[in-house]
Amino acid sequence: MSASALSTASPTTSSPNRGAILLLVPALAVFALIFAAPLIDLALESFRQFVPGRIGSAADSPFVLDNYRELVSPSFAGVLVETFRISVAASLVGLIIAFPIAYGIVRRFSPRGRVACIGLMITLVLLSMLVRTYALELTFGSVGIIRPLLTLLGIAPTSRWYIETLVGAGLLHAVIPISVLTLMGTVQNLDPRLIDAAQSLGAPAWRAHLDITLRRSLPALVSSFLVSLTFSISAFVIPMVLGKGRVLFISNVIYNRFSDVSNYPSGAAVSITMLILTLIVVYLVSLVQHGRRKSA
């Protein structure tokens, strides 16, 4: 009796698994076609030998490590450090600005005002990056409308530190709305009665927010930072327009290798290197956050 019951139960228990696998096949096929296959092809291209005078590498060219050896140079290291330095700074500043905005929208605004602010943030996210970048250039650039004010203050619009600040401002223009939308859900789920209870027990307002609001929002803050950092590192239009050729990101170097000199193997090597470095940074930050969560 039990054996027959098992025999009749096995098809019913296995059929949902087969159905789930069949449902996953189209998604996995699309994933493999548009994501895995290009990455594999890019990785293979990075080991090909570049032949001057032709676009890309020859199909029968041998696998070499020359493309990666070229990356161990002061010029590439300078671009890499500059990319991460400006991106990390913009992501941290954007997080510091976005958290109070998200908290104010959730806790201080009326439902109608909250909907309007969410619509504004979504509009800023969907607005063309090219439009926003050129708007910043026309306002704060060397020919911008505040040029007389910069001249009065003795600030040279062509100085390197000002160009770096302008590139950082362009990144902030993009990451702040994303960070606000990312943090609003977490702030919404925080129980405000916890802060009221802490203040009723004698804790000052800043201490209550530091121990309750920020601590409980730490996972969302880390996630928002990683999203902002990933976007900033891969930014292309912002450093290209606002950097004026003096501030270059890795994405600009990749574009130059592929487009200007048609050195596909070198561009592929830079792309794979940047992908690996980004994954390492994201993994390390996530690992630190996981360790802090376990210790708490």
C-alpha cells in the first residue's frame, strides 16, 4: 500500500519541478544570448593579438597576455585611480544628501506631496543623461552663465580641480534621485514609535536617529552606495562632456580603444579588468556589511 502510494505521489511531486524548469528555459536562453555570450566573446577577444591596420583581431591569431601587460602602466593606473576616487566621493556625498531627502519625503510630507516628490525623482532618473550633462555644462562650464561669478571669485573654469568637481556634480545629478528612491522604502518600513520611545527615555533626537534610524537603514545605505558606485564607475557621457579631455574615466578609455584606434583586444582587456575590479569592490563591501550584520 505504501509502495503504491509512493509511486503515485512521485509524478505529482516531480511534475511541478519539470514545469518550473520549462518555464526557466526561455529566460535562460535570452540571458545566455544577450549577457553570457557577449561576455565570453569579450573575454576571448581580450587574449587575442592586435594586428595594426585592421579592425579587431584576426580569427586565427594566437592567445597572448600582451593586452593585460599593457594595463600595468602608470597612465592606466592614473585613470583607474581617478575613476574610483571621483566615483567613490560622488557616491558618498550623494548618499549623505539623499538620505535626509528620503526621510523628509516619507516623514514630513503629506501623501499628495509624497506622490509629487516620487514623480519628480522618477522624472529625474528617466531624463536623458545627455540633456542633464549639457545643462550642467551650459551653467557651470567655461562658457556658462555663471562665468562672471567664477571670474570674480578667482576660480578658473579650466583648472583641473574645478573640472573634477564639475564631473562629480554631474555624477551627483544622476545618483541622488536613484539613492532617494532606493532609501524611501526602507525609511517607510521604520517604525517611528521606536524613536519616540527612545526620546521618551531621555535620549536626544540626534542620538535616537543615529542608533535607530541609521542603524536599521544600514543595509539599504550599503545597497544604495553600491548602486551609485556602479553607475558612477561606468559613467561615460558625464566625464566625456564635463571632463573636457582632462578627466577621463575607464569607460572613455574603453571607447577610445574600440572606436578611435580599433584595438578591440586592448579594449576588451580593459573592459574585463574593469568588470573584475568592480565585482571585487562590490563583493568586499557586501562582505563587510554581512560581517557587521552577523556581529550585531
